[in-house]
Amino acid sequence: MKNAINWFEIPVNNYERAKKFYSEILGVEIIDHHMEDKNVKYGIFPYDMENNNIGGAIMQMEGMNPSTDGSTVYLNGGEDLSIPLSKVEAAGGKIIMPKMDIQENGFIAQFTDTEGNRVAFHSMG
């Protein structure tokens, strides 16, 4: 096993609002991949599928509820997580743990998104 994680899903209440939030803070395009027969709105973050790299999505579906409890997803903060973190509040989120040095493991920061999920960034710089 190369990685313990291979896919994640972040639950959202308002798909379009969440898609805008994550697109703005990460500077990426989230690709719609809705499942109309199941009434699921699904948006995939960019990832390298050809090389079997880790990927994930935002998902609006009955029974999937945003939360600050439970698991925390750490998104790639790029070269310096200060850059996407600086966009969180302007995009409608809230920083709940500023950039923190975790020694040889880089840096982390946590925030809540527009949906009420606790999410985090990790970077080496």
C-alpha cells in the first residue's frame, strides 16, 4: 500500500457555494460529476488519476452532513499554505488555527469552510 488514503469526500449543504469557496481558495477548477439518478451533486478536485494519486470531491447528498467533529481532511497548501489560507475568510470561511510550525513535518492550519466543515492545509513551507 502506497498511501493509507486514496479518496476523500467533503460533505456540503450548498454545492454551488462550496464549489466557489474551494475554487477561490485553491485556485483550481472543480469538475462537476453529478449523479442525477441519485440526486447527488458531486465536484471533483484536480488530481493525477493516471498515476493513481490521491483525489477527492465535494458532495451534496441526503445524509451527508458538514461537521467540525470527526476526521480532518488536510488539503495540499502548495509551497506555502499562507497563500490559500489568506483567501479563506474573503471566500466566506473562518480560520480556526493559524499557520503552525510542526518542525520537520512542515506547517499546518485549520479553517471552517462555508458549509461548516473543519478542513486543514498542510505544506512544507
